[in-house]
Amino acid sequence: MKIQAYIGLGANLGEPESQVRRAIAALGSLPRTRLLASSSLYRSAPVEVGAQPDFVNAVARVETELAPRELLEELITLEARFGRERPFPGAPRTLDLDLLLYGDRTVEEPGLVVPHPRMHERAFVLLPLAEIAADISIPRKGGVKTLLAACRGQKIQKIGGP
């Protein structure tokens, strides 16, 4: 069964813009997965991770036949191909891929929570998500436009198209 899923992308080490663009393209090469859309790129300050470089963020929509856990494992493998290391929680990264939404399903398993637990509080996720899915609703949280309005104080800057 084909499901539409949304992936959050971010990077703040190396060449973040290039890495996020290449990662968006790579999402289309995942097994049994097709890239449907991607947002513009956005620059945002790090949230809750201490002093480090700004992030470049985007959101992509894919159609996949992978189960949520399989998709997450493919995302972790893709992060590793881009040189992602995890020395400590919130460390700067060459690529961060988050499974934000998987259809309208909720998943709560060890190491996998969908919708992503804090996505509804973060402009760097909500603004690019709203760009490619303006009418989407986040299960148990509400519509993306309403949630984005609550994040007005967060600094985020559009820096380039898809």
C-alpha cells in the first residue's frame, strides 16, 4: 500500500544548502519510494542545542510502500552516507532526516514516534511543510497553518527554491 510521508531535512555542518538539496534528490532513490515534492530551503537558528551554526531546513513529501520503521531505517542509512555522526544529542550535523508524518497514522514505538514529537512547535518544520501541504493536519495537534501562527516569534528565513 502506498502512503504519503513527510520528511524533515536539516544540516548545519559542511555545505548545508548543497547537502540538503542532494539529500532531497536522494530520497527519490530509496527503495519503493518516490519523491513527490520538496519545499524551498530555509535558514533557522538552532533550537535547544546550544551555540552552533544556523541550520538549513526543508521538508519533502514522498510516496512510499515502506513501513514506518523501514522508512526510518532508510533515513538513518542516508544520514550515514552523508557523514552524520551522533557524538551527543543535539550535536551539529551534516544531515538530519526526521520522519515527520506517515499518512495520518500515529506510531509510538521505541525509537520511532510519528508525528514527530516536537514538529508542531517548530517554525523550521511548519513553514516548509505548509509550503508543500498547506491544508495538512498533524494528528492530535491541528492544522499546519494554525500551528505555524503560534510560532510567529521564531526566526526563519527563506533562502532558496526547491
